[in-house]
Amino acid sequence: LSASAAETVAVDFQPIGRRGHVKKDMTILDAARQLGVGLSSVCGGNGTCGTCKVRVQAGNVSPVTTVELELLSDEQDELRLGCQTELRGDATIHIPPESLTAPQRTQVEGRHVPIAPDPAVVAFELRLSPPTLVDLRSDAARLRAALPFPAASVDHRALESASLQLREHNWTVCTAVRDREIIAILPERTPLLGVAVDLGTTKVAGYLIDLTSGTTLAVRGAMNPQIAFGEDVMARIAMAMGEGDGRTRLHQSILVGLNSLIADLCAQIAANSQVVTDVVVVGNTAMHHLFLGLPVGQLGTAPYVPAESAAIDVKARDIGLEVAPGAYVHLLPNIAGFVGADHVAALLASRLDDASDHALLLDIGTNTEISLASRGRIVSCSCASGPAFEGAHIKFGMRAAPGAIERVQIHNQVVMYQTIDNLPPVGICGSGILDTVAEMKRVGILDVYGKMHSIPGMQRMPRKNEFVIAPAEETGISSDIVLRREDVNEIQLAKGAIAAGWNVLLTEAGLREAEIDRVLVAGAFGTYLDLRNAIRIGMLPHLPLSSIQQMGNAAGMGATMALVSKQERARAAEISRRVEYVELTTHPSFPDLFMAAMLL
Amino acid sequence: LSASAAETVAVDFQPIGRRGHVKKDMTILDAARQLGVGLSSVCGGNGTCGTCKVRVQAGNVSPVTTVELELLSDEQDELRLGCQTELRGDATIHIPPESLTAPQRTQVEGRHVPIAPDPAVVAFELRLSPPTLVDLRSDAARLRAALPFPAASVDHRALESASLQLREHNWTVCTAVRDREIIAILPERTPLLGVAVDLGTTKVAGYLIDLTSGTTLAVRGAMNPQIAFGEDVMARIAMAMGEGDGRTRLHQSILVGLNSLIADLCAQIAANSQVVTDVVVVGNTAMHHLFLGLPVGQLGTAPYVPAESAAIDVKARDIGLEVAPGAYVHLLPNIAGFVGADHVAALLASRLDDASDHALLLDIGTNTEISLASRGRIVSCSCASGPAFEGAHIKFGMRAAPGAIERVQIHNQVVMYQTIDNLPPVGICGSGILDTVAEMKRVGILDVYGKMHSIPGMQRMPRKNEFVIAPAEETGISSDIVLRREDVNEIQLAKGAIAAGWNVLLTEAGLREAEIDRVLVAGAFGTYLDLRNAIRIGMLPHLPLSSIQQMGNAAGMGATMALVSKQERARAAEISRRVEYVELTTHPSFPDLFMAAMLL
């Protein structure tokens, strides 16, 4: 038995937190497979694709191989390939987000920026003397007198429970105070919780935070239930503007979704949603308006101005959020019709307002918001990059779901791909589409105009203008999975819009591409795309990989920062005032830059 | 024809506003009867009762008679008796409230205190430039920039209509602003309206006011629909504290009533309730709490403290009031569990806080609130005077409704009475009960203990301890209408509680009864009772009639003052802070004073 035990090692995969024992000398890739960890591997472990990159945080592993030296040459030193690295002893392995297969990535993760908690809602533990015939002060007056500042008001819904709570808990309670308003009366020593929400067009991310410590207690991603009414922002604006109660239904739909998200977050730590005493919501301008129940007609018509751009504080109950009855929801400011509070949050999390270098932030999605910080200025724009990277308008396109091709490489005239959950392929998701286009261009199948050419040795074009990624016999849908010329054109439009966006900003700032010091890429797609391929097709500036940082859900991070700190809220307001918005549709340089940027 | 016309005169009865033509030389009482004006007349026009007092405001009438000189001796000079005064030409006749029969009195009238309007909600007419590609400010930012003060916020429900209103009205609108918040966007030059409400246990009075000028545009009284759940405050507190959804039902009930009252007020001037941009509500502490949806358990249990005593500002929509979506409702402060915001409003209207003399204010109802101003102090108390004056617990007692005996006099051993609408009597209402007790005492049927005695010549006591007011053959109910010894005792308890109340306050202030300079009597019953009789039975201090002023609905007046003036709101808050509340139930002098005050 001890001999057998000696032949296993303990392995701990982070950040997903899976642990287990595997045979000594097993590769990290095999160990991941055995423990159900979704480590990417396009070539299947042959050491040709380089997608199973990991970091060995602790433990004893086999030495670096020549395969690794070759494939990781322009990457950072500490990376290893999972298929090449054997476990010699117990080890802790960190899997970077880009090496995880889609199902194990969450929309909620993001790079944490440490800040000192300075929450808008603060707990005061009070021990009161009960009323007597010689002390007839009202319950509210008694609470007020016990607080260390004068003239507090008591929210009338908090007051509704106050008289009962005070008597039930023998006049010893925890009060949640915001500014000088008592917003909740709770049993003594109740930890005050807050919820930060990144309300995306497609996905919603929620964070349950301890307001006092700033600690994240639970995170959860969900689909935006408004998807049932239209996939993109313009479809929802059209629905809200149409006849009937479209706007109300969209408002109700997202509320139902958020209330269920908040309930799920609280259930994770067995907390009652009535102790959630603060909420911060960020989203693009249309989501922001639909959440508040505001009309969006003016967002769908030139010149596309928001109803409100300033930060908004409103009682959560007034919107219909099921949290503490006296709690507020804070909405960060918007910048413009298509640069919303979510981008302000991303700017906050990226600290671009503090940049002393030339730094570019891209939050890639159906709309891509871009900001460039340079010499104390921040210029921003919004590009209609479209839903191609989410699989829409692409013949075999699909979301990142089981069976989606998520990584593609062409190696010695052989197409290699990897699907989510290693299932027979049923379609191709954004990162797979980007890989395919970049690889086709690299090996010469695509020219700069997106036109397809046969190349010697590649048997992948049985029909003109269709490139086979997976032949029918390998797929789960009994047909070839192909990329058509039209699909390539969609990608050209999308990446062209994005590239034209940052090029216009460079023009505005008087900078050249090579002068950019840093690029921060935020958003789910931006976080999991292959940076090398994104540069190759011209979506991102041509810079060394080490200058590009993938931020994860920067908007969600910014929302949590604003949740736990009044200073961060003030900073967000300052950011929204400082940003100079550039309207691309009327910018003189835009048409030429867009035409040029569409080339591969 | 011209001869016939020459024999009629035009008469105009004020303040009820009835006009018409009557024969020349007709008495004012007959003219009132012909035009359907309810002028009181206990003796039926014989010149013996003195209840048909009127003021001749303009016009030519017959000279004063000796009957008048006798009956009006201790009244003010300008009064005349309607039955003695003949119309010699066209005339305008003012009927003081106490001379009107009950149905033509409204719960809403009150002595008007002139104040300079200084409303919380102010209109700003704005002419904006529309957004263009070079001016992309949000709608709210554009509104903010046009206002003459910085950093206004826009209520999110006002914002909901703002984007549409601005475009529909070509960027020229009227904005309603409260503090620095835009609470409504309306078509240009919309007059801003407000509603003041006196929320009584039995009756509700509403006033529709032009906020800019302070003018009253419409008034309306209604029953409090909560009556269906219990007649007095304690019954409603018990219902709210009981099992089930009693509190919610009471809250909903008053809301339905108030929304219907507001709609009726607006309908009177064909206004939309969406232009009502401010609301002030006053009521006793229990009504205040039930209106807000607060629990009232602590009001039903010693030491009877309110949940909140400070003034409250809350969005009207948050309570469920159907006015402008961004409007607030302001609730004046409470003083104690049984001295509510309605008494603060009465103090405000009576200017007792400014009194340089010794002035007593009584707001008589089921609970009677009393304040005494003396040497810069205001001491207040609440007496459980009970519902006897509303006809409850009195065998033939009833509300002031058609057929109720409302005035009683005993003249030369003959009992004279007057009923509302001159119908055969069916019962006796508060003022009639008070009159009966006082007259029985005056002629010696009652002794100081309330015991009944037969007196020579009076054939009104066929049974011991029952005094017949109206014999069966005269009534509409085929039985004698009597006052029993038990009924007299109820009145002794009620008036004793009130008298003990002001006597305790005199003790607190170190004053004697004779040192009181003024008495102000407020409330519906207090306004229409016979002051002489109220003094006679010891309910009011023994002072010359000229020192006693009947104020009408002082609480309603105070509510309208707070509606049109921020300064008045501040003054109300200051009043509530200054008032020294005296708890009668534990006051050492109360038992003795109460026992003494129960004597007739």
C-alpha cells in the first residue's frame, strides 16, 4: 500500500480549485483530463499547438523540453506546456484563462484591483434604552440619538420593520446607514452585504460582496433573459420603441433575471437577500435605460443621446429589486449613447485615468468601446463591431457551448481543432472563428481582401469559397463545418470597425500605432481570444505580446470597486466628466481608416 | 310686470354662494328657507332662541328690534337675527358657521391665515437647444445646464417622460423643481398644483392649491373609508395588530380614498392629477402611520410612542398616491403617540408659537389635543374624550345627518329643537347633546353630579332618569327621543377629560383659569358647538365669549400653509421641537382634576 501511495502525487488546479491524486510522472494535461479540468489542447497532446499553457506555482515537475522552448519562445518565461510537463511530486498548477476551455471560464472573473473599503453603506451597532413614561421619544428619534452624527432620517420602509425589530431584539440592533439615512434595522452584528452587477446585452455577472471588508463572497454569471426578445441592443431598442408594452416587458424581464441572480448569490452563502443593503449596476447605455425603465427611442435615432449621463442613485425597491427595502442602487455615469456605465467601470478598474503612458483599453463585444489615455487625456469611441464574434451571421457560428470548435490551428497542411468538452464538433464559436481566419491568412489561403485561394497540399476546399474546418464524418451534425467567404467578410467588418476605432483615437491623440505602450483587452471574448491571432488579423495593434494584458470582466471589477468605495464612485464620476467622446460615424478620418482596416 | 319686479329683491348668501330673488320685506330666515339655505332656527322664527344669527355685509334691511337687542346683548354689534330682519332691498348676507345647519357646513373650511407663497416645488420654464452631432449632451444634462443652479438631479420617473416630452414639445417645457431635483417635465406654462390633506379618523379634507400663487382652487371633504374597519383609532390599531393583513388593508383603504379625493379635486377644475407635484398630509399619529404603512402596535401599548416623530418626505408613488410620478409627499412631524401632525398643523395655523399672551388651543374630537402657550412655552396633552360628541355610546346619538337634532333650547318649560333639513327627528347629534345637557343643567333638571330631578311645570320625565327631547308623535322613529342618565354620564366623562386636560396644562404653566387670554377651538365639532353651552357645562374655560374663537379645520389650514411654504414647514418642525408633551395618564394632578371636571 505504501508503495502504491508513493506512486501518486497530489495536484491542485487553480484558480478553478480542483484537487486530486494522479499517478506520478503523468503529464499535467493527462492529470487535468483525469480530474475533469478543461485544459485546452488543440493538437491532442502532440506538442504542436501550444494551447495547453500553464504556470507551475509550486511543486516538482519535469525539466523544460525543446518543444516548449520552440513553442513558447515569445511568451513569458514561467509558462509550461501541459502536454510536455510531467508531475514529479505534489504540485499546484495555475491555468491562465486563455488555456481553459469555455465551460470553465466564467463571465465573472477579472483582475482584482486592491482598494481600501470605503462603502456608502456603513453598519452601526446600537444598544438603546427602551421607551418609558419619562422618555417618550419615538423609535426613530431614539435611533437617531444613538448615532454619532446628527439629524439622521429613517427610510420609511426601514421604519416599517424598525418598531418590531427593536422590540424583538431587546433594543440592541445593527443599523445600516447611508449618508445620513438609516436604510435598514437588522439583528445585531449582521454583516452588511452588497451586490455589484455587470448587465451585459448577452450575459449578466453578479458579485456578492461583504461591504465592510470588501471581500467577494460569491460570484455568478447568467444569461440576460432579454435575449428572448432580440440578440443585440438595436433589436431591443426597436422592441421598446414599437407598439405595445415592449419597454415594460424588457424592464420586467431583466428585473426577474436580476432578482433571481441576487437570490442565487445569497443562497450560495445561505444569506437572506434582505441583508443586501447596497447595489451597483453597470451596463451599456441601452441596458442602463431599460433597467431603469427609461425610454430608449433617442438611443436608436441620431444623434443617439442618452436620457441621462450622470450617476443615478435610486431606491432599489423603486426599480423592483428584491433586496433590503431601504437599499439604494447606484448606477455609474454613462458617457454617450453607445459608451455606457460599463465602460466607465472598465476605465475605473483599468486605472486608465492615472496612466502616465499611452494606454489603450478595448472592451470587445457586439459593441466595442475603446478608450485611449495619452498625456492626461482620455478619448473614447464606440464601434459597431457586430455579433460575428458571438457566432451570429456566421454559417456554422455558435456561442461557446459544448461541441463548439474553440481553437483551430493549421499545422503542416493539417487542420487541428479543439471543441468544448471534447465533443464531436457542432459549430464554431468566436475564438475558433478568429483562429481560423488568422491561420488561413498565415498559410496563404486568404489574401488581404479575404478572397480564398487553393494552396498546394491542402485538401480542404471541395467547393469554391468554402474552407472545411471539420469534415462531415468527424462532426456531430453529419455535414462539413466550413468557413465561407461571406463569413470571412463578416470578420473583416467586425475587426475593421474595431481597428478603425482605435486608429481614429490615435489620430485624435496625435499618436502612431507603435507609440502605444500598453493595450488592455476586456470582456469575455477579449479575454479568451488568441492574442497572437488577433494581432495577426489586425484587430489589435502590432505590439509585443508582453504589452497586451487581458483583463477579464473589467466592467464587473469596476462595479465591485464602486460598490465598496465612495471614493471609487467619485472617481468614476470624474472619469465620465474627463472622457472626450469621439463620434466615429461623423469623424472625417473614419471612412478611409475603416476601408484600410478591413484588409487582412 | 315692472311693478311685480319692483316687489322682489336680490339676495346673496355667503360663504355658501347661493343667490336668488325673494319678495321685498321678507325676513332673511324666510328668504333662506325659500332658497334652500340651511339657516339654523331652533324656535322656528319666534325670536326666542337666537340661533339664526347672520351678518348683513351689504344692502338695506329693517332696523334692529328690541328682541334682537335682548338676545344678542353679549354678542358682537354687527350680528342680526334672521327671523327679525326684513330685506328692504338687494343684500348680501353672511352666515357664520355656527348658524348653518350641519349639511351645509363642510369639514374643509377654516380661517385663512395669509402667508407669502414660498413653495417647495417651483416651476422653471426652459427653452433648450436640441442635441446635434456636435452637442451630444444627454437630455438630463441639457435640462440641468438650462437651470439657474448647478448639479440638479432628475427623478428617474420624471426622466422616463422627459425624453418624449422634450421632443414632443420642441424642447420648450416647464420643469417642476424641488430642492435641486427635477421632479416633473410638463408642457410649457403648466400651472403647478399641490394637494393638502387633513386625514382624520372619521373625515378626510382635501385642498387643491395653485403652488405658485397659494390660491385654493378646490376643496372637498370625504369620509375616511377605514371607518368600515372600525370607528375609532383604537379599533384600527387593534385590527392592524391582529392576525392577517389588517395593516395592509387599512393602508390600501386610505390610499384608495385619497386617490379618489385627489381625482375629484382635480376634476373640479378639469386638471390632470399628473400636474399635482406636491402633497402635504397631516393626521393623528395612528392615521399618519397607517398612511405610510408603518406598524401601529407600539401606539396601542404603553408608553405609546410613535415609530417616527420627525417630518417625513417620501416619494408619493412610494406610498401609492396617484399624482406626478416624481412628486413627494411631505408629512408634518408628530409630537407624541396621541398628539399627531394634525395638531402640529393646527398649532401652525393658530400661530400659537408666536403668542405673547396666554392662549389655549383645543382640537376637539374622539381624541382632543390641547396646547397652552404661555411665556414662550407650549405645553400639550391629549385627552381620550371619546366618541360621545359624535353620537356614539348615546342611546339616540347619531352623526350630524338629516333628521338629527342639532340644536336644543328649553324656553319657559318648553323644549324646542331643530333638526338637520327640518325632517322629523330620528336621533340627536353632538351639538344637540351638548345643548340638551347644558339646558337641563341651566333649568335645574340636572344637578352637578348628573343626577336628574323633576322640576315644576316640566312634563318631560315620564320615566326616572330619562328626559324626553322629542315625544314619539313628533319623531320619525315612533319612539320618544330621550337623553338618559347614562348618556349624561358619557358627556360628563368626555367634557371632564377635556377640562382635566386644560387644567393640567394650566398647572404645568403655573396659570389660573381666569388668566387665559384667548381660547381657540378647532375641529368640526368644536366649530359648530354652542360656545355658551360648552362653557356652561365646564368643557371650556369660563371666559367672555369674545375671548373664544372658533377656527374651523385648523389642521387642514395648517396643511395648506405647509404645502405652499417651505418656511411654514420649517416653522412646523420648530413647533414640534418646542412643544413640551404632558402625559396625562401619569400626571400626579390628573386624577383629582378629572374627578372635579366631571361635575356639571
